[in-house]
Amino acid sequence: MVALSRYNRDVDSDIARLQPASAGRGSSMRVDLVTVPYRYDERGEGLGAGPDALLAAGLPEQLRAAGVELTGPHEARLNPSLQEEGRTALNIGRLGADTARLVAAARRNGDGALVLAGDDTAAIGVVSGLKQAAGKGAAIGVVWVDAHGDFNTPETSFSGILAGMPVAILAGLAGPLWREAAGLATPVETEHIVLAGTRELDEKEEKLIRSTDVQVVPATELCDGDDFAQAIDRLTRRCAQLYLHVDLDVLDPRFVPSASTPSANGLSIDELVTTMTAVLQTGKVAAVAISSLNPGAGARGERSVTSAMKAITGALPAWIATPGPC
């Protein structure tokens, strides 16, 4: 019990050290806040409660206090009349179409889009919105910061979990009806995808990744050496816009103890802020998504919310430029 108490004090100390950046970012760029409070196609269930928990914890106010010019929030919704029993992937795609509408509107105004998503399946709608605003031929780069690859297909997945497939769906390797429902007309080229912070891949998933041009920067190499910086440099040279996606399970479980898919040996909050900042400072980021916050489980959920708040408010003030409207 003494060791556990010391462990909790150490985590609390790590969290407390991170303070939001001060105001005065020197930029008039606006960020439009979009929420997708769904776990798959169910509003507010499980991870779907994460976005509302961040709003209740005062995230918009803290970002504004840190100098971020924020509009919104605007909530993506799945029209109940379009929801079909037993067709979860199609329903997620239809929800994604509304996410795409909100993201595209932000981009057409020249704003960045900050998306608070329940789970990773929201990404298809975000990228759809970026492509709708920029044009079908626009080169969109994806920086996927996650403990897992999320590059499974129905053929490679052991579990069949849809949240383990979004990157493969973005790449056009699965889910054509899902992409169509979300309005994603063209997939993302695999040479335009970087997986970062990765530390758990299924065997068949890893084999599939190796057959593509996806670049993987494991968690062990993310903050040591130049691999990540070089990967982002290549991406910025190839792509007009970047989408930064952060699944909070990339953090070590001591920071997100309520995580639905915990993975040991994860990032500290400092390391996540540094990773996000490196991408945001390219000036190419058009949208950022934060996903997979589980605010439940009592004190564990509260700790996870606190960690998420520290990571977001620590990194977002570095987002001072975004590509102009197309």
C-alpha cells in the first residue's frame, strides 16, 4: 500500500508540473471545436462520454485562457431516422458524414478543426471533411498517435472490433460502404500515413502494414533519435494538409488508468505534448482529433480526464498556423 501511494503521488506530481501555455500566441488563427460524443453509433455510451467530460471539465475555457481563439462547440449527430439496426459500420459512416460537414465548414472558413471524439472511428468523417473542403485530389497526411496500429481489416482482425480498423479504412483497404456513407470519395495514400507511439500490433496487422508504405515510429523511438522528425518532414513535403489523430491510450496507463485498451510502457504527458507540438508547429495541420477518453470508473476516470486536459492544453497553443481555405 505504501508503494502504491508513492506511485500515485509520483503520477500526480507529473500531471501537476504541466501548466497550460500562457496567452499571447501571436496568431489570429481560429480553432473550431467539434464534438463527436459517440461510441460507434451510440451517443454518450462508454467512450462516447469522453467529449462531454472534457467540456464539463472546462477545456474550452482553459484553451481560451491559453490564448487559443476558439469557436463552438458544434456537435456531430447521427440522425435516428438513418440509423439501421445491425449495420453499425454503416451507421458510423452516416455519423461521419455529419462530422465531415462540420470539419469542412471550419476549413472553408480558414479555421483549424479540433475534434473531441468518443472513439477512433470518427477519423473517417474528419478526413472526409478535410478532403471535401480541399478537393478530392488534395494530398492529406495522417499522423496517427496511438498505442495500437488500428490497421486491421475484417480479414486480419482476431476480434473484429471496428475501432481497430480506421487507418486501414482511411487507406482504402476495407470498409467501402463505411467510407461512402461518410462521403470519403478517395482514400489516403499509405505513403501519407505515419503511425506514432505504436507498441501493440496484431500479427496479421503488422504483416499488412509492412506490405504498404505506412511508416511506423514505435513508442520506444518516438522521443529518442530523429525518426519521428524525419517522418514528419517527409509528410509535410508530400502533403498539403495534415490530420493529427491522438488516441489517449498512447499515454502510459498510470496517466489514463480508466483506458478501455490500456497498453504498458506508454508515453508520459510531457512526451505526448512534445510529439503533438512537433506536428502542430509544421503549419500544415488542418485538424486535430482527441479520442478514446473513458471518464468512468470513479477516481480512475477523473485522473484520465485530468491527464487529457493537461495534454491538450499543453500542446494546442503551439497550433498557430493552419493551411488556408481551398
